[in-house]
Amino acid sequence: MNNRVSSNILPNLLRAAAQGAADLQASDLVALEVGDVMGITDWFLIASSSNVRQVRRVAEEIESAVKKSGGEGPIRIEGLEEAKWILMDFGIFVVHVFHKETRDFYDIERLWSDVPRVRFDVDGQPTN
């Protein structure tokens, strides 16, 4: 099954969030189109960083980038205190910023392996 999705359908605010994450060197950026299997959001954006301070900074930069692109701040943020896994709910998309070890442990991409996805390069640009 080909589970790639055209990067042309990515919402602009999701692109802005990916760019914000990339600007702070977040790694392994991927967007999962979960709308057909999950009723509460259309997209997940997943990113990793190597330490908790960086995880927190990436989340802050994502929020700033979305606001600069005309969006509102997240409806809800969870995990800021420990900064091992920060979840930011923007409505149409949810951002997961992981500490690398936490992402490896939970491996949520595997849980959503059957949904279409878009990967991003180190500059925050879609690669497919």
C-alpha cells in the first residue's frame, strides 16, 4: 500500500508548524493524515529533539510560527513541564514534539502505519 500523500494538500498552518520545528533543528519531521481514521483532528505533525530544553523550545517556536502565519495558538498544550512529549492541539492538526528516546519508545508512527504521510527535510520542506 502506498501511504504517501501529496504535499500540496497540507494545510498552510501545518506547513508553518513544520517550518518552525525545522528552524530549531527538530529531526524526523513527519505529518500523518489521520482524519479518515480519527474524528478529532485531520493531521498529526511529529518531531523530535535530543534534549528536554530543545523539546520545549521547538514547541514554543511551532506556536510562534503558526501565529505568524495567521493562526491562533493551540487550543490545549500538554507535557510542557516534563518536556519528554509535548502535545499541542491546534484543532485541524495536533503536534507531537518528542524527546528522541521517548519517541523511539512509543513509536506512534507504527501505530498509524496505514495512514498517508508526508516527510519533511531538514529545512522543513515536504519531500513527497
